[in-house]
Amino acid sequence: MHELDPQKLPRHVAIIMDGNGRWARARMRNRVFGHDEGARSVRDVVRTCRELEISYLTLYAFSKENWQRPEAEVKALWNLLKRFLRSELPELVEKEVRLLHLGDTEDIPHDVRREFQAAVDQTAGLDKLVLSLAVNYGGRQEIARAAALFAKDVAAGLHKPEDLSPELFSRYLFTKELPDPDLVIRTGGEYRVSNFLLWQLAYAELYITETLWPDFRRDQFLEALYDFQKRERRFGRTSDQVQDTKSCRAL
Ligand code: FPP
């Protein structure tokens, strides 16, 4: 295993957890078996973030598009989320992890919504890691919702249309309290963003691995972080400019 530089860890990691179904199929089990095993990877990655003192972790747990899956699978996913929230809450509190929900609450089954809200409330004052679960979430829907909220504020006289800047717009998103992700990991080998954090990913580094989510544990996560540390983040500048800034900082 490579040595990680603690100074160069991402502040915010976001993950598209894909491949549960394929993982289960390879074992001739049903898809839900893969999701159950995927929940163990969630636990592992959360623990690793705490250990490394990564401040923000965002996980894509249920997209707007996931409603189109077979009803039994959708039901099983809600059930799993509820069980996960219940079983993990003591450890989240103990490790000072704050839980946030990104997405629309309406449509989420009432019992899950209640469990989710209780966990969000109970962890509200904690700040060692912010764990955001994107549930009933879609990036385009989030942007449309933010535009509508801004329009309402304009109608109410709180803003003028010309006030709108990227910074102001960001305050209308579900992620208003989060910095943009530095690193986005996608497991399962597909090269797409699947309506995840479309606005927030503008300058994120992408890491795509063939590893299926249930197999993505501490070691695979460390490998992704190591890969991130090799990247040169230029934010539109040239490589020379980035190198100059670095050497100035070092002086
Ligand atoms: C994608 O794999 C995965 C999902 C749609 C669900 C993600 C849910 C979990 C990892 C379960 C646990 C999460 C929490 C927060 C408790 P897929 O089913 O599309 O896999 P496939 O591409 O191989 O079919």
C-alpha cells in the first residue's frame, strides 16, 4: 500500500456506489443481497474517512431514476436504509459524525423519513465528518428547484434578478452547507455522472474503478485517495502557474 500525504487529502469525497446488482449476480444471489453487502462498504468508507479526518463524505444512495426499478427492489432499498440508519446511529454519534439528507423528502416512505429526520436531528451538533446521503436526489431536479426558490425570493423583493451569481445560486442548493467535492469516485466501471451533483462537480477530480461497490473497502478507498494525490488541480490555470503558486507557498 502506498503512503498517503495527510496534507493532500480531499476535503470532500463524493461516491457513486454502483455494482451491487452485478456483485450479487456473480454469486447467483438476488440484487438485494448485493445492496446489503454494499451497506458494509458504506460503513467501512465512513470509518476510513473518520480515521483520515476527511471532513465531508457524500454518498449517492437513491436517485430520482431509481424509482423505476422493480417495486420489490425499491422496497428493499428503503428497508435497508431504515435499518442502516438505526444500526449505525450510535456509532455515528460516538464518532461525532453529522448526518445530512440531500434530496426531496416528499415521496420517501413515511417511516424512512421519520428515521432519517431523527438521525439528522440527533447528529445536528456534530462536526468531525459531515456524511450526506443523497436520497431521492437528482442533480437537474436540484438545480430546477434552486431556480424556483430564487425566483420566489425575487418575487418577494429579497433579491433582484441581476444579483444572481454562482455563489448566491449555490445557497439555494441542498448542498448549501458543503464545499464542492474535490474527488468523485464511481465504482462499477461506468463512465458517467448519472445526474449526481451536476452543479457541484465543476472542478472535481474523477476516479472510476471497475471494482464493484460491495468490494470497495478501506484498501480500495485508500487507493483512490492515493490516485487523487497524484493529480495536479489547475482550476483553469496553466501547470506553470500552479507550480509557481506552490513554490511561493513553500517559501
Ligand atoms: C447501484 O448498484 C446501487 C444503488 C442504486 C443503491 C446504493 C445503495 C447501497 C450501496 C446500499 C446501502 C446504502 C446505504 C446508505 C445504507 P446497482 O444496483 O445499479 O448495481 P448494478 O449496476 O450492478 O446493477
